[in-house]
Amino acid sequence: MNIEEQVLYLMRGTEYGDEDLKKSMADELRQRLIEAEAEDRPLQVYCGYDPTRSDLHLGHTITMRKLRQFQELGHDVTFLIGTYTSLIGDPSDQNKLRPQLTPEQVEYNAHTYAQQAYKILDHDKTTIRYNAEWLSRLTFADLINLASNFTIQQFLARENFKLRWEKGDAVFLHETFYAIMQGYDAYSLRADVQVGGTDQLFNIVTAARKVMTFLGEKPNIAIIMGILPGTDGEVRMSKSLGNHIPILAPPDDMYGKVMSLPDKAMGNYFRLVTRFSAAEIENLEAGIEDGSLHPRDVKMKLAREIVEIFHDSQSAALAEENFVRVFQRRDLPEHMPEYSLESGQSVLDVLEASGMVKSRSEGRRLINQNGVRLDGEVLDDPNQPFPHSGVLQAGKRRFTKVH
């Protein structure tokens, strides 16, 4: 691609909420590409991911796919794991204080992130870094120096802080450090480009660019991506809200969760997660609009595409086959795990021991919601002895043959 084509490609799917800002970032990207070409060097591009949980979900992959595009064009990509920023927790998308993690939790989660990143990124072209490498070395004097670039008013003007302030909820001083620390990340990496979601506008456009300029570097260029809604189709995907789709989810579970999306969310998923071109997506949406395509069929195309991306085409085909058998024909999956019943086990014991639920509280909740069946019959008492051998179903998509 020539430089103009690169700019169009890399700005595709970006959201700034301000056309002037978007144009400014595109202009800066164009100029930086011209300079890099003249200097015969790649751009330095990064995105940071705080390991607040042990697994990544589809929402994380939006920025990862943009990083992959930079890789395809020959630029250097760093997948930055926020081993130090996660000790504070990013307040950008929170209307309350985010819990602080222990160093042990962060270390465990960081290890899993590094492996999951390669589901999207090119292993041989990706540099993994951890920001404790430089943030842990900052002195109190360094922090005072960096903080002198910001005012309290700038932080209180942020929507999430403003809401908490107006409600009388606490806004803790350490939460304001996060944007400064992220700005220092960009400086330490000498980043030409930083990729992030719309919730990162302040951290990238205001904080990082200000810190880099203050420390004598060219300010990084912000590539801001849209936020993927969760399976409820309303709020951003989040594990804490239970509306997420893990990228390590088994094919059947991933396919089923995509099929549970409300129709209105499909456009966002096609644009942010899939490999479909803009023209192909427009044709699908037009088909739904004029009635020539059924929304269910389009959603099945979406589900199959997503499973193919994170697994393979064979797994996607089998997941689709199982979904049709179970949910459209009301049949049982052809393959399911098996569990050998032990003497004296209750319904709740079997749910937990077979791995169908992650905890006893989840098992009780499913039973109370009439979400547990044995051979099609509802089991409504968690403590009753397990009745007999058969096919146990927990929720809509989990089946185990108990014998």
C-alpha cells in the first residue's frame, strides 16, 4: 500500500466522537508515515492490556486486530501488559473504585495474557513488554514532575469521576495516577502510535501526548477504536458483568453465545470482530432490511466466522451442527463429556464435580432458575440425591452424560 492507502486502512473503524480530532489524528499519522519511510524505519505501535482477569474476551480483540493490521504493513508492534498499572486499576470505564489486585494475581493473569495474544497477533512479529519494567523505577520526585502537567479540574471533568463527585462518592487520589502512568508507558516505548478504545481518549489524547511532549518526544498518534457491546447488546463487554465471550471459550459455547446476541448488536460485531469487508457487511444489513435475508441466518454466519477466527473452520462447522441439532431441532449434542456418578452425591455435587458449574453458588442459582434438567425433567432441589443416570443439562448449552 502507498501511504494514503495505509492511512485509510489504519483509520478504518476508528471512533473519536469528534470529526476534527479524527482528521487531526489522520493527518499526523500520514506525516509520521512519510517521515518513517524517509528514515527507512517502521512505526513503533503499542496497546496496553491490564491483566485484571485471567482471560481475554472478544472486546479485547478489537484493538488487537488493529495491531495486527500495523504488523501486516511492516510496523513494529508491542503488546504491553500492565503489570504495574493494574495494581491501581484503570478508572476510565468505571463509575466506582476498581478493586486493586495483589502482585500475585497480576503475575498469574499476565502470563495467560501473553499466550492468548497470539490468537490474533503474529507471534514472530510481536514484542511482549511489562510496564513494571519502568514504572517501578519512578521516584516520588519523578511523579511530582509528571503530575505538574495536569490539573485536578481535568480529572474531575471526566464523565466517570464527575458522576461520582456529584453523587458524593469517593474519588481517590491514586486513581488520577493511572493516566499519568499510561502516558509514561508511551514515552518509555517511544511510541509513534498508541491504539485504544474510546474509553481511553483522555489517557491517550490528553495524558500520553502531554507527557511525551513534556519529556521531549514527539507525541504519539491516537488510534481510537469502538467499544464492543456484550452479549446483552447494551453495555460494553465485561467479565464482571457476565456479558463476555472469552476468546478461549470452547467452540460450542462461543457459537451459542454469539447466537444469543440481540439482532441490533450484529452490525457492531461484524464491523469490530470479523474479517468481512465493509461492502459485505452493508450487503448483509441491506438483506435483513429488505427481508431477503433472515436475521437468524445472518447471525449464524456471524457465529461461524467468529468461531473460525479463534478455532478453525472444522470446529466452526461442528459447533453450528450441534447448535442446529440442540436448539433448532431440540435434539441432544452428538458428543458430550461423561461423568461417573459416585454414591451419595446430590444434584449440586454432580454439577460441581463434573465441571458443569464453576461454583456451588452458580449451581444453586441455575437450579433456582429451573435451568438444570435430567433427561428433560427439571431438577429443582440442589440437595436431593442424584436421581439416576441420564443426560444432565445446565443452562442452555452445557450437557453431560451421567452414568
